[in-house]
Amino acid sequence: MACGVSVLVKKNWQKFLTATILAGNLLISLPAEAEIKNYTANIEEITSEIENQEVSKQRVLDKSIKTAINQIYVDLKSLNSGLSDEEIFTIANNACKIIGEPKFNREVKKLPNKTNIIVWKATVEVSFDDSEIKKWIKRDEQEKNMLINQNRELKKLFEENEQKLEEFRKQSEEISTKQEKNYVKAAIKYLGSEFLSNQKVEIGNKYNYENRITDAIQLYGEAIVLNESNAAAYNNRGQIYKNIADKKAFIEKNIPAASSYRQMAIADFDKAIRINPNHAEIYKNRGLIHFTNRNYEQAIKDFNRAVQIEPNNAENYINRANYYRQAKNNELSLVDYNKAVELEPNNAQIYLERGNFYEQDVKDNNKAVDDYSRAISLEKREKFLILGYNGRAGAYKKLKMYEKAIADYTKCISMIEKGENTSLLPWAYRFRGECYKSLGNEANFQADMKKFEDLQRK
């Protein structure tokens, strides 16, 4: 079954230029049992003679792909996965794959006033694997937020570019002098470079989504060559440098390399902020680098600016709360943690953060137990459930509720032994052993302490 809209050719030149999409048809192939679904989209785009036709070709291709992505979005939304609209669209946009080579057709049409228009047609087929939903759920919240923000910002850039193009297309109808024509032509040429740059960023985002880090860095660099004012390219590349720095520092223990990547990240964030000083995410990203570098004065300035620009973003309050924690300002930390909970009452990781704060800083283990319990009830990902059970076990232990602590440590140990990250395992055995000792169970205490020592020697 085909669906779509069609706009009939009319004699008025302005209507030709302002109606960007002339017609669209969407053919959907959705086998009931198949994991991978294919979508074919056909779009027509009307352009003027003064436009670069290679750019016009890319524009109609982009609209064809986005038409298919919109249908993927509709199908994913019908699954009732519990994901937000932005999450669903981010998955659809990043995980779809083009099948084969797109097909193009170019046709020149002459209007009654002897003005020529060019109609580009593009047909593209894409595939989408439903298993991407499960993969998304397993990602941590910080990574999800990064991908959603990237998708949101790029969507905005494409829409702004299209809007400006339409304005100059309208101006082109009223050109009366060569000077005016050259001005409009130059403006449209710049918008073409901006569009192509945004396309590079979009491909870079897809590579980032797929963890093809080197390829993503290359595409962001190519985007900057096409448009040195592309703040998204600088910001996204800076995020990758930041992530590499964290890996170098905390996993590889290569501090000099980590420092070098952080400097590269800050340089990119600085450039992005100069271009777009009202984008909260860039301040957040730079603030996190300054925080890691213990440059706390700069970090709090960036976190405050992020909150100022996006006062309804829970992540901004979490970052600032963590700053106040290191400054030993429990009162302001709690204000920001509470605000984050207010904004996202079903975000398990916020409860983990606040639970840790109650346990380690405020020494209120009853409230810590409440927050860890809330996190456990909301969380589906095992690696974060481990943190929830481990945190709650520690709070129970401090409350001398040893049997409950043992139950949580046992659950924690069981999950850790099934996974790959075993760094918490020795300590879970040790702390469970200490609980057994407090209950007078010497045999289990000795068994757990032996397990702790054996794991420490590995």
C-alpha cells in the first residue's frame, strides 16, 4: 500500500519555489516475523536555476531518507516500548541503513513566464533492525542524553537551513539586477555548504552511535572544513575527545594521553561556545572537563550557565550538585539533587546519585536505602542494578540490618559473576563476610574473606 501527498503543478512561480516537496510516496515492507524491516521512500524537490544542482541532489536524497525514518519512527512508536518520542526518533535516525544505491531523476520544466525550474526525484531504500531497541535500553543515561542532544541539535540546524533557503528562493523571484542575483546566489551557495556540513555531522553522529570513533572524528573534521562555523561539529568532536580522555585516564591509566585529549576537547568546546553561546550542552561538556581537571572555578561557571540556559534539564542539576559535593556544601547539593528528581521522577540514575550522597556525605542511611530501593525498582539494566544493590547493602550494613545487607550483597555477587566487570566482586564478598561476622556466623565469614583474598591476588 502506498501513502503520500501530491502537489499539482501550478502556473504561479512563487508557489513552485515555496512548495519544497512536490510529491512523496512511501512503500513499506513489514514482514510480520522479521527483525529487519525495509522501507522505500520517493520524494520530489523543486529547485531554481541559480542553485547548485549537486547540493539540490543531496537535499532531495536527505528528504527521502528522512521520510523513511519518519515511518520507522511511527512503527517503533506503535510498539509501546516505554521510550520517549525523542529516544525513538534518535534510534530510528541513527540505526537505519541505506540499502544499495539511491536512484535519482532530474527534469527541467519551463514555466509560462519562460523561467526554468528543476525537479529532482530520489528513491531510497533503508533497513532497520528492531533489536536496536534492546541495545538502546542497555546504554547508560549519559550516553543516551548525548545522542538525543546531538539528534535534537542537528534537526534544528537542518530546519533553520531549509527555512533560510526558502526565504532566498522567494527573493529570487523579485531579482531585477545582476547585483541582486549575485547576492542571492552567494547566499544560497553558503546555505549549500552549511547543509553539506550538517550532513557530515549527521553521518558522524551515526558513526558515533555505532562506536566507530575514528570515522566519527573524521566526519566532524570534514564538516568543519565545509563550514568552520558549525558549532555542532566542534561540540560532538569535543565529546569524543572527552570520552577518549576518560578511557585513557581511568582504564588505561595513561595520564599524559588523557591530559592531551582533554586539552583538545576544551579547544573544541571553546570554539563551539564562541559560535553558539546559548547552547547549554556545550557548557555542560566543558564544565565536566574542568571538573575532572579540578579547575572548579571554571567548572561551576559552566554548570551555572548550563542551568541558566536549560533550567528544566535534570542532568544540569546533577552536574552542579556533584560540584557542590566536592565543595562540601551539602545544602546546595541536596537542593540540586531534589530539583533533578522533581524534573525526572522516574530516572533511576538520579536516585542512585542522591542515594550515594545521603550515604556518603549526609550519613543518613535510611534516606539512602529509600533512594537505592527506588533506583532498583526503576532500573532494568543489570550494570546499574548492581550499583543499586551494592549501595543499598552498604547502607543496610551501616544501619546494622545485617540480614538485609547479606541478601543484597548476595544478589550483587550473583549478577557480577554473570557479567564482565568484576571490580566490585572482591569487596562484595568482604563486606558480606563482615555482616556474617556481626551475626556470629564465623564459617561464612571465613569463607567470604578467603574468597576476597583469592580475588585480590588475581
